[in-house]
Amino acid sequence: MSLLSSLLVLIVAARLLGRLFARYKQPEMIGEILAGIVLGPALLNLIAPNAALSGVTELAIFLIILNAGLEIRFADILDAMRGRGLLLAVLSFLIPFIGGAAVAAAYHQDVMRMIFLGLCISITALPVAVKLLEGLGILHTKVAKYALATAVVNDVAALFILGIVLNIPQNLNLSDAAGAVGLATLKLSALALVVLSMNWLLTWLDKRDISIHTVPETLIRVFGPEALFGIVIVFVLVFGTISEALGFHFVIGAFFGALFLDKRHFLASRYEDLRGTLGSITNGFLAPIFFAYLGLEFHPESFSEFGFPAVVIVVSILTKLFAGWLGGRIVGMANREAIGLGCVLNGRGVMELVVAGIAYQKGFIGPTMFSTLVLMGILTTFLTPILFKQAYRGDRLEKYRAESAGRAVGV
């Protein structure tokens, strides 16, 4: 099937199943993932994952992150990372990592498989968390603030460790290991310096009442209203490119770049136009393709036995739930909010598949481990909204949505 035909079939099936689930008050992303499973190698085998479709999903990830950046303030993320919020992020990474490494050790896997299983279990996929919180209508709540900040820290930590592992030579010695750790630390520090410098610059301009929106308005007068979308894309792409050049996934840099796109930097009408354009492209077209592609990645024939995958999935869910609940209680959340935070942190999706794919391509893990990680990514993404809705049964979710809407108006 050609790329165009594959895209058309995927988008139609994903939208139909997504709307069907939405009709019964379930998140659309569940139906979209199911569409990929049905159309992919797992069932009908009409569409197979390939490089071209993967490229389209990269664009989808980028626009999902950009769309979220327009809704969230950089200050909120920084606040969530301070003090106990950082402890929450550390716990939500370490507890699942230890759980994954312990499972690998129990099944007599080597050190590299222990590391990669721990990494993949510890990840919370930022694009999945964003789409879930948007779909549930709770993007402006305490759970969302801590979940997104934690997802950023978890993903950066996982990619930081991945960078160390990939830079360690085959014949390992102490000096080589120290050099790999030092290089990865230097790259992470450079990325942090770029982000914090931009934040300082924008804050400095605001304090001096310098209107930042005059820059995009001038460009719009010269090139026309359509230039606004291009200006924003280029701005965020710069941060994504810097992140990728330093050895991290471009999503990390793109997310921070998108956070700088505050309402203060645009006229009100321009800001709403930008949100509408991005929402139409992302939610109506690219996001369904992204989640359907996750379903295409599922290959059940790679499993020789189901004991190991079952243990991995159970441990991945329970460790994230416990870590999120424990961290949530530490930062002062109510019990139900802390459980909801643990549910949101369970979504792995694309970031986990990125790490698993790199490990598989480099020969660090075999096909069974890779298929197990793909299955874990799909199932945890699939179960995350279901678990959250169970935590907020009845009218509690509607009240939480109303609280989020009230905060959004106040931003």
C-alpha cells in the first residue's frame, strides 16, 4: 500500500474509532491505538510500520508538543521542578527503573538488558501525557503541572543515561566510563543553559515593558497573516534542533521552546488564531496518525512465552502508580490527586519506543525484549486514561475539568 493510501486508511479508521470511544465518554486515543492494532501486522496486516510513516509521526509529535506549549506557562513547569517537585520526578524515575532492572535480573538477563528495561519502564512519554491531559480536559490542574514537569525530567534522565551507554566503548574501562558520563553531563548542562538563558531574556524584556509581540506583528505586516504559523514553527524548531544536536531527542528541546510562546508575546486575536490552526492540524489529522502508528508497532508473533511480558507490564504499571502516588503525597496532593498523577505517569508511548528502537538497532536487546517493550508501551498508553477515569469516577472528573477550565480562563 502506498504512503498516501496508508495515511488515508489510518486517519479514517483512527478518527472513526476515536469518535466511537468519545461517544461513550472514553478518550479518543484508545480508539486510535486500536485502529493501528487492527490494521497492522497484529490482525489484518493491511499496513506495516515503515520509515515514511515514522517520519509523519515525528511531525505529529512535534505539533502535539507545540500545541501543548501554547497552553502551559514556562513558570508553571519551573515551579513544579523546584523543591519537592524535583523529588517527585526523581522518585518516579528511580522506583520504576529499579523495578525493571530487578525483573531483568530475575530472568537472568545481562547488564545491558537490565539497563534498557529499567530505562523503558521509567519513562513517561511527554506527547502521550500532553494528549491525555488535553483529551480529559484537565491541562490546567495541579496533576497536569506535576505530570508534565515529571515527564520532562524522566525523559531527559532516560536520554541522559542512554547517551552515556551509547558512548561507552566495547572494551570498557574506568576512564572511558568517566569520559562518557562527563560528556553527557556537559551536553545536558549546555541544553539547560540555552533554555534558562532564553527564559532570563524574556523575563528581562517583560520587566522593562518591552513589547515582544511587535516582532511577530512586524513580520506579519511584511509577509502576511500566514507568516505567524511559520514564525512559531521556526522558533520551536531551533530549540528542537539544539536539543537533537546535543544528543537528546528533539521533543525535549521543542517542548521548552513551545513553553516560551506565551500569550504575552502575541496580540490576543493572533494567539487565538494560532491555537485554532494548530488544533485543527494536530487533533484532526496528525495526532490520530501518531496513536494509530503505536498500534502498528505491535507484533505478537515475536513472543515465545508470555510470562516475561506479563511480569514486565505488571511491574511497569505498579511501580509508576506507586511512585506517582508517593511523590504526589510528598508534594502535598490529596490522595485521589496523587493516584491520578500516578495514572497519568503510566503512559510510555513514543519516548519508550525511541529508546527501545535504538537499543534494538544497536544489538543491546533481542526481538523478544523489543516486542515486550513495544507491547508495554502500547498497553500502558492504552490503560492510562482508563485508570485515571477509574480514579475520578462519577462526577469527580467533571468537577476537576471545571476547575481546569477556570484556571485556563485566569491564565
